[in-house]
Amino acid sequence: MPTDWCPPAGAADTADLKGIAPALVVTAEYDLLKAEAVRYAERLQRAGALVEHHDVLGVDHGYDGKDDKKALETYAVIARHVRRALNPGAREAG
């Protein structure tokens, strides 16, 4: 990894997030990278861009390849956000 590279969730990244697209952040409860994602969600919240932070309980990084039920539940959350982004005036089904 280049030494000048900094992930957007890294503590060293201080870029202004004002004007960034609305975001959904998905974390896994036991993921070693969760703290970085929570930090990023907090930055998005301060910028007014966080739509939702969805924490998948009881799982670790890569859970979607191991737990079909949790994966499908999370994919439904993501799909709901994509539908809302594409058609903000539409009512939710069900």
C-alpha cells in the first residue's frame, strides 16, 4: 500500500465531506475494521450525509459469504436505500 494512501475511514483522513452523496454504512459487530467504519459514519453524520448506520449483530467481517440469512437481511437494507435514492418520492411496499 502506498505511504500516501489513506482510507476514508482512517483516523488520518480529514477531508471535508460536505456535499458528499447520502450514505448507508454497514458494519459487522465483531469486525476488526468496525471502529474505522463507525468513525466514518460519525464523519458522515457531522456532514449531514449519513442516512443510516446499519450494524449487523453477531457476525464478523465476511459474514455475507458464510451466513445466508444475515446476508439476505443486509442486502434487503441496501436495496431499500438504493430504491429510495433512485425514487425518493415513492412509498415503501409492504
